[in-house]
Amino acid sequence: MKFVVKLCENHLMKKSKLSVKTKIEASDMFHLPNVMRKCLSGVRSAEPLLSLIEDRDFMCGLSKETQNKIRQEIVGNWARRN
């Protein structure tokens, strides 16, 4: 089973040309924490993540845990900048 999960993660991160928003949704839906971590760590500034937070429909569809991870990444980006 771990092999299948790893295969899905690799496809999403390397071969897929989906947006970060779509990858975050997929990682939340299918419980792929590595995809979530890679998506959030790949964002260089807080602006793309802030635009995700402003999209209420997108955020409401995510689990509370995923919402908190996105917010934490924004705080981390802000701290690294200052």
C-alpha cells in the first residue's frame, strides 16, 4: 500500500502540471502529507497562500488541519522575510 501512495505522490509532484491549489486539495482529500509539505515549502512568498485563504470556497472544503498548515506556512514566510 505504501508503494501506491508513494507512486501517487511522485505523480502529483513531478509529472502533474496541476496548480498548487489543486495539489493541496488532492493531498487533503487523499491524506498525502508529503505532497502538502512539498507544495507549501515550494511557495517562496506568502502572497500565493494568502490568495488561497481569501478563496472561502476552497478553504471550507479543506480539513481544519490543512487550513492550519497553510496559515502556519504564511506565518513562517513572513518570519523569514523579516
